[in-house]
Amino acid sequence: MTGNKSTRKGSARRTASLILLSIGLVVPALSLIPLGSIWLWQNGYLLHWTGFALAAVALVYFTQRWLLPPAKPIESSTAEAPATDPAETPSLHWSPAEELAWTDVTRLAQKTDPAAITSPELLLKLGQDTIEVVAHRIHPDRKDPLWQFTMPEALAIIERVSRRLRMLTLERVPFGDRLTVAQALALYRWRGALDVAGQAYDVWRVIRMINPATAVANEAREQLSKAMMQWGRDAIARRLTEAYITEIGRAAIDLYGGRLRVTSGALTSYVSDETAADETALGQVRAEPLRILVAGQTGAGKSSLVNALAREAQAATDTLPATAKFTPYRLEREGFPAAMIIDSPGIVADPRAIEALIEKAADCDLVLWVAAANRADREVDRTALDALRRHFAARLNRRRPPIVLVATHIDRLRPFTEWDPPYEADDQREKARSIRAAISSAASDLGFGPDEAVPVSLRDAEPYNVERLWQVIANALPEATRAQLLRVLHELKDKWTWGSLWSQASGAGRALAGALKREPPSKSPPK
């Protein structure tokens, strides 16, 4: 007790010393305000100084309005929210459903009154509204979308937000690493002093009316300063409100999207069941590669394309098409990520065959659709492509793998006897015109843009334009990587094994046994 009393006395002594030191430093400086005003009044410079002060404030005010953007007005709920700040842009790895949720969040941020940030009740309500918007967008068919997360996910989001708040406090809050909670509470208890100071200042405004000219000039200057400060406060309040909503929205998207259910270690080491089976057939199992599906009609040149891309793996290219099942090959190229290219059976007008192709495409990250440029029978291709597009359009938690149209057999176009590559886009030879017309027709028939088709010739001795196809594949890699990440996340977060259940049960058993060992035995009462 004696030690505690001496500690409190020492703390009170230090506080008193700081107060006295502050008074000694502040009072002389504050005394210059009335003394300087008296000197200006006695020497006839008060009006000159007031005019100079008004001009300075006006200069700062209009310069600020010119240099800084105005506070954004509250927009209607149908307005689209621009996303220019990197912190306010959607993640490249979000699914379409998560991107729609982000659009809802940014729309809510723009239409919210910034005054909500000044009230704890309104602030809490705003956070709840943001979470509800995200939950209903990502889980629209659930009766209780707000509770579609696991306990580890909730703990993970708390950990992430706490870590970001800690960094924000250390980097953005003045004295954030020095101010104790006790000192903050003391400052909060003294908040009433601001009202007293405001009342005292109002009394001073009445007293200075003794000199009307000076009082009017000072009042005008102060009102101009208040207008400038209010404009700045509105802009800051708008930014704070938007930052608050977008931060909560981003965290809610990660929570309800299932991303926190999968650890980074699981992502880097995950191998899908399809890849494990394919790699086992190839004699090697490693981390999940990029999966590329080659699809198209029988005789379009799928196996020849696989041979041209994966030169060390020779697919069958007999006169009679030989690919009767999905066949994987390892794809290796310098500067290209680990990949697996999968040859497929030729598509036919059979719903079961098309369904099998769609299931395989759902397990891949890039699709090379092979169509013969010298053939016009593309109804089966269009049917399968439309079914594939509808499949992913109905699954907003996945991203459709990019599809590249590869037009083969361009060497067989008219004139048949001419083959003298290269054929550039501005080439006016008859063969070049035939190639451009065939590519445009194939792209239009299959729902591709005019620049989304790559013409190739896959002659055994001299394949043509394969390097151009590699360039197009490289350009599609970012989108393919996004599709791969969402595919792996979708498989991992719903993956359940007896091994994980056994591990959890063993951990629970060890914890229960430890608790029983620590519990002291009960003693019987004395007789």
C-alpha cells in the first residue's frame, strides 16, 4: 500500500509540473494577442492588419478550393461508384458474385450521409448495413445469409482487422504509440472544457463590439475561416465514411466468399484430384499447375495442336482421329508457369458428350477451342460453346476460364496450291484474303470477337503462327490465373476428408484429457 501511495504521489507531482510548465510557456504567447491588438489600435494600424488578415484568409480559401477537389455530393442509389484509389478497387482475384457485392458496397458508400460518422449508433448501423449487403449478394438463396461462415473464419477476420487497426494507429494517429488508454480517457473527461471555452469566446465577441469597425472586420474574417474549415471537414468526413464502408465491405467479402476458410499454405501445396490422377499417369505429382483444355470437333487438329505446343509429348495424329478420352500432357516452356495441356475427344451432337466436356472445362483454367478454317459445319461447336458459357454464367462463385479460338488448316484454303507464309494483316495476296475471310466467319459463327481468333497451320514439317498463339496464351495468363485461384478456392473450402475429422477429434480428445488431469480431486467433507 505504501508503495502504491508513493507512486500516485510521484505521478501527481509530474502532472502538476507539466501543467505549470505548460502555463509558463503558453500564457506569455497568448498575452501577445491582446497586447498586440492594443498596440495596433493605438498606432492606427488595426484596420490595416484586419484587411491584410482577410486577404490572407481569402487567398488560402480560394487556393484550397482551386487545388483540392470538392467533396463529392451524395449520389442516388443507382449511381456507379468510381474506383480510382487502389484501396477502393476490387480485387483481381474476386469471383463475379464478389465483384457484384463490391459494386453494392461502393454504391452504399457514395449514397451515405457523412454525418453518420459522427454518431456511434449510426456508425454501428452503417457497418451492419454494409455486412448485410454483402451477405445477401453472395448468398442470395440462403434464408440466413448473415451466418454463412465458420468460427475459424470469424476469428481470422477479427485477427486481420485487428492487425490493420494496429498498423493504422501506429502510422496515422498522432502519438498513437505513446498515448495510453488512461490518458485518452482523461482527455475525454475534459471535453466539457471546450463548451466553456466556446461560451467565453462568445462573451469576447460581444465585448469587442466596443470598436464596431474592428469587430465587423474580425467577424467577417472568422466567418470566412469557418466556411473554409467546414468545407474541409465535409470533405474529410466524406472520405472517412467511404473508407469505413469499403474496409468493412472488403472484409465481409473475404468472410462470406469463403477465402478465409483456406490458408495460403493450403493454396500453394494443393493438388486437385483431377491433376493428381493425371500426374500419376505421367509419373510425377507436384503442386497444382495451370490446366489447359484443347477442345473442338473431330478432325479439327486438336492432337496436332497439342504436339505443336508440347513438343516432347507426342499425341496420336493418325489419319483416323485416335483421341477417345481426355488425355493429359505436361506443358513446359521457358518463362511459362507449370502447366498441363489436356487433349479431348472430338465433340459430337450428344448432350452427354457436351456435358462431359463442360465438366472437364470446369476443372481447367484456359480453353483452346480448335476449329477448322476450311469447314463451315460449326453448329456443334456453337452449341457446346453456348452451353459452356451458360454453365459459368450461372455460377457467380467461379470465373469462366478464358477461351482462345484457334483456326486451323488455313493452308487448305483457296487457292489450294498456294502456301507461301507469312501472311500479314495487310497482305493483299489471294491466300491472305481467304485467311482473313475464314477467320472472320469462324469468329462470328462461334461468338468471338474479330481479334480473338488465331490462325495457324499445323503441318508436321512446318507449323505456322504457333509463336503468335503462344503470345495470345501469355496475354490470357492473368485471367487464367484468376480462374485457377477461384477453382482451387472452391475445391478447397468445400473439401472434407476423414483425415481432417480424425485430426480434429484427436485434438479435442487431447484437450479434454488435459483438462481432466488439471482438475483437482474433490475432497470428502469431514465426518
